[in-house]
Amino acid sequence: MYHLFENELDSISGFNAVALTWFSIGSFFVNMILAILIGYAFATLPLTELGDILLHKVTYALGALSLMCFGGGTWAVYTRKSITDKIKKETISTDKPSR
């Protein structure tokens, strides 16, 4: 068991919220890409101008945005992990008998 200050708990909780937000937005973008690709799979050829733009330009932009969002979520997870590792290193555990 580790003794934590309130600001340490707030920072850990904040990075959890940031990670959840980034991963949720990234998942939304991936969902939009999949919707475009599924629509393309059942579309009649040739595509309309809008369909061509969606397929060849918007999907790449959404892919780049989703990768950036997943990168932001990964950054938040690793930052939270480094905070918890620092807390564990600086805090004396109450499980171990003191000498």
C-alpha cells in the first residue's frame, strides 16, 4: 500500500481521462474510415465526385488523424506509468517491515 497525496491522485486520474479521450476520438476516426470503405464496397461504379474524394483523400486524412490520436493516448498512458513508477520509487511501502 502506498500513501499518495491528493495532487498525485489528480494527476494520475487526469492522465487516465486524457488517454480515454484520445483513444475515443481515434476510434471514432477509424469508425468513419470503415464506414467509407464499407460504403465503397457496396457502391456502384463509377463513383461520384464526392465518393471519389471521400475514398482517396478523406480516408487518408482520417487515418493520419487517428494515428495522431492514438499517439496522444499512448503518450498519456506512458506518462501516467512514469508518474506511478516515480511514486512507487519515492514512497516507502507499508507492506514491508521497517528496519
